[in-house]
Amino acid sequence: MTLAEQLLAYPAATVEVPGGCVEYRHAGAAPGSAPALVLLHGIGSASASWLAQLRHPAPGRCTLAWNAPGYGASTHLSGDAPAAADYGRRVWAWLDALRVTEAVLAGHSLGALMAAAAALQAPGRVRRLVLLAPALGYADAEPAVREAKMRERLFNLETLGPAGMAEKRGAAMLSPHADAEQVGFIKAVMAQVDPRGYAQATRMLAAGSLVRDLAQITCPVTVASGSMDTITPPQGCRRAAAAARTTLVDVGPVGHACALEAADAVDRLLAEAMA
């Protein structure tokens, strides 16, 4: 079966939360069986990007992959520039609605900022953070750099639209060794982003600081990335690992979308986190 056909086995569901709803995909044990593995995607992505992990849930465990606020059918957060903490609060509203009391939070790229924010808000409910190809945010950058990075993303969104961005940036999410089906799948997921949700996430990225957040986190943290990632290169991921008082795990010669391209290695990391 193709990757798109495999995804049909994990249809999206929605649950009501204060302020709207959250759309998500589920595999394994029923929600409410603690701990759950909670998967938070990146800025140009969606719950579909966790297909490999949905296909291989930890035995007896619940795996949940959300569509972040403003993605898929998930309700947008209020305001034009929500903070990472706002996404973190929506994580807990979603998990509360599903009666999940304890979790391993796994964030990819921008999802790392969301996961760290959620861990700071409810440290007693987080067994471990797993941060894959984490985005550091630009709060600590020079103001001109921060503004330029934000404006570049918003300009691409405005001029290219989601489909154009996917065509331009999709292949860069993977290494040159990735197969054509993986590239096509990543592009198809990226082409479906909602412009308003993407713009909100862009502003959150500009204002976020993963390094600052990790310095305050007390739960165990795993940080991993691929050695061929050009979007969040290994040197930046090592900064995140140092802030979390751990060492960077190399999942192999893969690109940014490591959960798909290095599925076996990522699955092993997540299984260890859930053990």
C-alpha cells in the first residue's frame, strides 16, 4: 500500500475543548490508559507526518497525534500571535478531554516548542520529553534576524500559498536519499496547511526560545536529529540537548522529517521513552 493508503487506517477524530475542538489521530490502546505517547508535529506538517509511529504503537499503550490549533479541523487559537504557552495549554485541554493523565510528549521541529511549553505547565504529568529535529525559536536572536526569518515565511505563504510552499520546500524536508513516495507524501501534507494557522505558528516560532524553556524543565529529555537535516541542523539540535543537560542522539543520515525517513530509529527512541 502507498503511504496515503496506509494513513486511511488512522482516520482523524475530533474532541471538544474549551474554545473549540482538537482534531487528532489515534492508534493502540484506548485514550485514558496512562501513559500516552503524544505526538506534536512541526510548522509545515500535520498529524499525518507521524504515520510510521501510528503504525507501530508501543504494545498496550495509547498513541495520539494531534493537528495543532489552526491545522486540519483543529480550532485556531485567538489572536494573531499566540505564544508557545498557548499551544501548551491547548495540549492539556485536549488530553484532559481524552482523560489522559500522564504522557510522554514527543515534539518534532516547532512541535518541540509546544511540547516544552506543555511540560513546564504540568511537570507532574510528563514522564519524558522526546524532541526530534527541534526548532529553537528566534527569541534569542538579534531583532533584525528574528524579523527577517518571520517575514520570509509569511512572504512565502502570501506569494506561493500552501501548495506552492510545499512544492518549493517539501523535498528539503528529507535527505537526497529519500524515495520519491516519501517526498510526495511530505509535499501532500504540507500543501494542506491552513494559511491562518501557519501564520500564527510562524509568529510563535519567532517569539519562542526552546533553550530557555529546556533550562527550566526537570523531567528526562531525549533530543535527536538526522545528520543530513538542513532545516534544523545538528549544531542547533546540540544546543537544545545541552540546555536539557543531555547529548544529541543521531538517528542517521536523514533529513528533517526524521519520523518518516528514519522511522525505525525514531520508533526505538519512542519505545524506550515509553518503557
